[in-house]
Amino acid sequence: MNIKTKTVSLVTAVVLGASAWTSSVHAATFSQIQPYTTDYKIGFTDGNKLVTQAIYDDFELSSKNMIVTKGGKKGILDARTGKEITPAIWDYIDIPDSKNIAIVQKGGWFQYIDLKTNKLSTMKFAGAHPYYLSNEQGTAIMFSGKSSMVIHVDGKVLIPPVAGKLSMVQLVAPDQTENKEAEQKRYFVATTPKELIMYDPASGKKLFALPKAELIPNEGGPDTAYLKVRSGGKEGLIDRNGKYVLEPKYNALYIWNNGYFQVIGPKGQGLWKDGRMLAEPIYKEVAIEQNTDVYYTVSGDIITYHSRSKGTSHPLKKGAQFLHGSYVLGQDPKTNLYGVVQVGGGTVIPFTYSSVEGPPAARLLVRSDGKKAILPGWGKEVKEPDFWFDSYVTLGSYSMLSIKDGNKIGLYSEDEGLVLSPVENRIIRHEGVTGEVLVTEPDGRVLRYSIGGKQIEAVNPNTLSDDLTKKYEPGKGEMIVDRKTNQPISKLYQYVYMDSDTNVIVAMDHDWADLYTPDGKLLTTEIKVAVWKSGNDGPPLTLIKVADSVYTMGVRAGNVGMAMIKVDDGQLQAVSDFVYRDANQMIVQNQKIVMTARLDGTQDVWAQEGNQLVSKLTSVNGFHTESYFDRVLIQSTTGWDVYSPQLLRLSTGDYQSMKYMHVYDLKTGAIAYQDKKTGLYGLMSLEGKVLTAAKYEAILPTSKVFPQVWSEADVQTPYVFTTKDQFGYLDQGGQEQFATRFLTKKPVVSYSPITFQSFTAYSDTMRARPLELIDFGKPYSWPAGGNSESHFFANLALYLNLPKDAGKQAVLAELVSKGIVKADENCSVMSDEDMFRVAYFMATGKTSQAMTAPQVMEWAQKRGIVPVREGMSYYMTMNLYAEYQHILMTELMRSLKGKKVLKPKVLTTTSLSDAQQQMLTTALIVNGKPANQLRVPLPQAEWQKAIQGLVNQYNKQAAQLLAAYEAKL
């Protein structure tokens, strides 16, 4: 049937009826129809008029067409005109490659629409699947069922309907089965009652027909050059020409990697490859190894390794271990002693050893006298051991080992082998900061090795500058040494290094550091440097270079706070008072900006001015920047404004709020500002120029409202606006491009039950941010921004009944004095073990001094408080003290459970935080849809009514919610 002719009159009526809804604005003619929303349903406009009513729930853009959803059913509109191609009557629609064929499904049947003619296929199929063929051939769609066919997405029929089952197969050339990069070629294969037919996918031409055979699909299996077929109830293999390479006489065949086939016969398992039966199907087990030349067979208690190319066999006792390459560690079947063979070669380590040990750290051979030797690691030649030892210790990882032979110590690397033969009076340690291994030789020389086992900085691994070096004393730390006199010029520090960017020597000691000039002058006497790290992947201490000066944060005895300090021309001076508790550094358009948080909670903003870092703004309450935004949004006591990277104020409105909005291509953007008096929004350029008056209830990026159109920025107006009456679009300059009715009737607002079982957002918020919902009886807090370490220690101080601003060292000293954690002079940050010991004290009221570190870890794991840290992306954004804060609050809730100390916070609509609002919104239903899924927010008046009702319900239920949550702790 022709769908288009049956729907024209309906679409015409819709357009005529809808056109009266549009408002008179500077209309723009859109190159393709654009979505709008009325009463939270979606319609489409061409910019001048509405081409459909707002009757759809969702849509997706497919180049020339819109796939629309209405009441769970799908239809298609022409993306240029909005005309209906097929009504929303289908359960599923897909337009592969956005071309000319639409796959449609209703119930269990598939059909297709030719979008060039808008005709629906008369045939129905049980399945439909697009297959990408190649760059040249594009994509084809295979329809399958009692009759099957293949059609190209451009509309050309490649394989006309055939009675039988069609399958797509992909084959490599016979000599390419071991090539992981080998090109696969796709074919279509039909299995009919009479024969198996293979077709060329580009032309649809028959390549061959094989009588009385059916295809056994290799769905998702390894690359193969052959088709697996069944004939007469038995399985065999044919090539791409339809010729048998393995006659169909086996119970089953299984495709393995690298061109191997497992063959199952009546008597057992066998192995076939490249036209050759390597092992007749008579064995209990057959398998292949990573080395494509090596396979093995198992018969009884004997496992025999074979080389396909050499034709050699090596029988061993079952349980042998394939090492790497072609080496196998195993036992001689007669003597039960261990040795190593090279498959295709011979014995490389005689079978004379009584036992083996390991891994994980290493695989060891053990002599009858108990002495051990390490088998070489991955990729290394295996041969008879030439060194023996008693025991080993891992150095940071399994790749580096310290080996001990009596009183002698040596160094072994998995990559390099035996690096240092064991000798007496040698000291080896792993340096946690760098991940490297330091070896102090008996003559005092210090050697440094990378984690891969290579020696580094062989000339002088401890050089700091032309005048200075450093010396490590085991168990005590490092000191700075004059290279000319070889005499120390400093005390012992935990860690000493030269900062390459500033040429300042940093000597770290717990929570503070000293700075030295390259010639050894101590810069920090009365004032020390606070250990301030800006970012998880930055250096141990943040130093900011501005011209020839260096800035950082300083501490001084008798002062709780920190000061900004400056090092210039060999002199150090404080350039602020000691009033800060933390700092954060960022770079905006290559300009360095530092936010320093005062003890009273306000912030100062520092920026480059000429050759100096200058405090440009004080009493700042909020600060925001983000990637691709080359401006800064700052909140003062009077409101928000936009600033340049040099902190020049660009706007002068003191606004209620500001939000940067970018379009997807990141080339343009604007700022939505909010007027203090009315609460309404306007649009502002990045230069601070007001583009529109504050007359909108919301301004949002179109890509956020309609993410389906994000890739069409060249035809998409960038911003959406709403007023209490209208929905419309704004261009980059703030010009209204289109407007229509937003609401034609009052929205229906309802609430999900505020019960512990149904209101899951409550439990989620309690787990992540309990301070949003609970009063703990003390002024615990976790403000947004700032230094998470200082926030954490402020909260831990309150738990220990110390002043909130006691500081990290005072808190750690209190923990040590109470026996909660162990004193550790070499520890500059709180460790996981320390945190778990704190949690143990909170849970039991007792110290864990008698417990070892593994025992504490085991307790924490059973307690469920060990953070899960996985993946490089996690470690790049890891916030250690936020994790510790979570443990602290969790254990605090558990410790106060049932003591009537925890009380629910009373929420008010005027002071809802973002987290509180997000939690509540999950229970708000608008027109039958969760409010947090609305494309644009409710009008402010409706929102205030809805949220007030929700807040009232929550406050009534808060005590019961808290009690239910406590019961689960």
C-alpha cells in the first residue's frame, strides 16, 4: 500500500489547526523541522508554522527522517516538511545508515518501507538484521523467516525472496587464519530443504549450491576460512568454493582460534587444521596454546605437547604448565621430578627438581636442599638456573624482587633477570613516591632502578643541582649534601627533590616543606611551606611560577591559617595574612588563577598581573569555570558576574545566578543570567554584553533539551527558552527565532509515595551525602569546592571534640595519643590503614593496636567500607579524602544509631540545596512523567506549588525515613 497518499489529508488538517498556535516573532525558516514542546508533548515546526501538533512523547533524527514515538508506538515523519510517512503504529523502527529503507516491526513480524516511494512491503518476516559489508558496498539488510531476502539500504534487492533460512557468514583466506588483522569477507548463505547456496553480497549472484547440506552458523566465533555444515546427521567443512575439505562424518566440530578445529568422534576428541588431521579423534582431551604452533593431547594421566611444524612430541605428567613461547614446565612421567622442555626442541632444564612454587610473584624451582631459583619471565629464554637463594620480597610490584641467600641480598627483575648478584651489607628499598627501587651498596653508593629493572641516573642518581646532592639514610630519610665538601647542609627529611619548573629544591616533612635555592640557601625559616597539591596527577607540592617569582602557601608556628608566600631573588616573604585554610589552582586561557579559602568560609581570588600574582578579589562566595569556557563566573556578596581570565569584571549586574551554556561543537557559547528581583533569566554574551532582557523563566542549550539533534548544530538554533506562556528558540545573538504556546492547560502534578521502600533517592542521598539530610548534633559540613583534605580533618576534629579548625597535625596527634592510629614519622598523608583503624575505633570504642594491617583490612572488607578503585580514569579523578569522609560519616551514623542523636533536617523551599532538590524531584510526577525527566522545567509558579507540597510531605515522613535507614545500617 502507499502510506503517503492515505495520510496527506490528516497532515494537512494538523498543519492548518496547529498554525494558530505560533506567536509573532522574528520567525526563521529552518532547513529541517525542529521540535517544540507544548503541555510536555513534542511537536514540530518549520520556523514559520507548526507542521504537527504536539502529540509525540519522543523522537530520534535519522538524517532525512524523524522517527517519532507516541504512546509507546513509533512512526516516521519527513524531516524537511514534517509530513507523515507512516503513522505511529509500530513497535520498532530502524533506518540503517539513514538511507532509503526503514525496518518496521509490529508484534513478531518485520516489514520494510522504501522511503523513496513510501511503500510498505507486502511480505512479512520473522527477523531483520542490518549487516555492514564494506566501505564500498555499504550496508545490506537481511530479512529472514519462511522466506528470506537481502536488500541494500539504498533500496536495491540483492537476493530476492528465497524459501529457506538466510545467514550472514564471514570468511578469511585459508592462509590468513593466524593473522589477527586479516580482512574478513562477508557472504550470505541460504539453507533450503534441497541445498545450501552461497551468494556474493555485492551482486547477489549465486557462487555455488551444495546438495543435501545445511549451514551450522559460526555466530560470533573465531575467524575461519571454512563453513561448518551438516549432512546426513554428521558434520564436515567446506571451503568458499563449496568443496569438502573435511568430509561430513563427525559427531561435532568446534571452531578454535588460528584455524584449528576440534573434532569430536565416537572414540574421543581430535584436532584438524589446514587440511591436515593433527590428532585423530581418539583422545580424552585436546587443546591449543597461545603459541600457534603448539597443541597438546591428553590420554590417561599423560599430557603430550606437540609442535605442528616440527612434528615432535613431549609426554609429561598431567598438570604440566605452559610457560611462554614454547616452554613447558612439568614432571617426568617416570621419576615425577620437575624440569622444562621446549616444544619442538628438547629438554632445556633437566628433570631433576623435587618441587616448584608460585606464582604470583614468580615461578620457582626448588632443589632437594630447599634452595630456590626463578624461572625467567615472559619472553625470556628459559635455561638452567645460574643463581640460587633462600627467599624473596616484592618491591612495589611482582616485577621486582629482593632475593636473600643467607646474609646476602640481590636484586631480580622480571624484565631484566638477575640485576645484582647477592652480596652482604646491601640495602634495597622501594621508593613509594617515584615507584623506583633504591639500592645502597656496601661501599655507600646508591643505585636507582626503574620498575622495569633498568638502572637510571647512573652518574649520580641523587643529584639536585650543580652544588647539591642528597643522601638517603635507611629508616630515617633524606638530607641535602654539599657536593664539594660532601657534608650535609640540612636535617633529615621524608623526601627531597628539585622542582624542574621553578628550580627550587623541595624538602618535604609530613604536612610542610622547606625550600632551598639551587646553591643551598634555606628560604623557609620562620615560615614553612604547606603541603599543597593541586590535582591528583600533579607534583607532591604545588609551586606557581609567575615570571621570575615562585608562589605557594605558607604556614607559621602560632598561626592556624596559611598565607600566600612569594620567593623572589633568593628571598621569601608573605604577601598575605595567615588567614587561609586551603587553596585551589586552575588555568583559564593560559592564565593562572588561585582560589584561597579563608577560615571564615569566604574566598579570595588571585591572578597574574604583570610579573606578580595579586589578590584581585576578596570576600568571594562562589566561583565557577569549566573546560572550553575561557571566562570565570564569580559570586561576590552582591551577586554573580562574569570576569575575564585576568579577573577584569565584564558584566555589572550582580546577578542572582549565572550559567555558561555551550553548543556541542564548543566554538560558541553564551551565559544565562538570572535577575535578582524577578528571578527571570536573560542571555548574555561571553564579553558580558546583555543580549536579551531578563524575561524568561528558563534558558537552556537546545542540545540539553533535545539531545537527539546535538549533531545538527549547523541547522539547529542553539538555545531554548520558556516563559510562563511560551516555548521558543533563541539564536546566538539572543534573537527569538520561534515561539509557541508552552502550556494550554494546567499541568497535572502528583507525588510518588514518600516511603522508605519506594523513595529510593533518599537512601542514595544518605549514602552519598548524609549531611544534606541529617543533623549529627555537631556542625559537620562538606561544602562544595575547596580542599577536601581540610574539610575532612575539620569533621574528624569535631568527632574527636577538638576545635573545628584544629588542623591536620593536631588531629593526627590526637589520634596517636588515643592509640587509634600508630605514630609514623615517614607518613605525610593519612593512609587507608589509618582510616580503617579510625573506623574500628568508632565502631567498637577500642583501639586496633593489637591487630596487624592485614587483620584491619580484613575487618574493613567485612564491614563493607573498603573503597573500590578501578581503572586509570578513576585514579586520575580520585578524591582520597572524599572517600575517607564517606567512611567517617558512615561509621558516625552507625555509632549514633539508636541513641536519639541523629535528627532529620527540616527542609524549606527557600533553602533547598541542589542535592536535596534532586532527591525530591524524583518523587514529583508531572502529566504522568517524573519531573526529573522533563525536557524543560515547570513554570516557576507551578514549580513553587509542586515543590512546597513535596517538601511538606517529606518533612512529615523524614523521621520514619531516618528510622528505616538506621535499621539497615
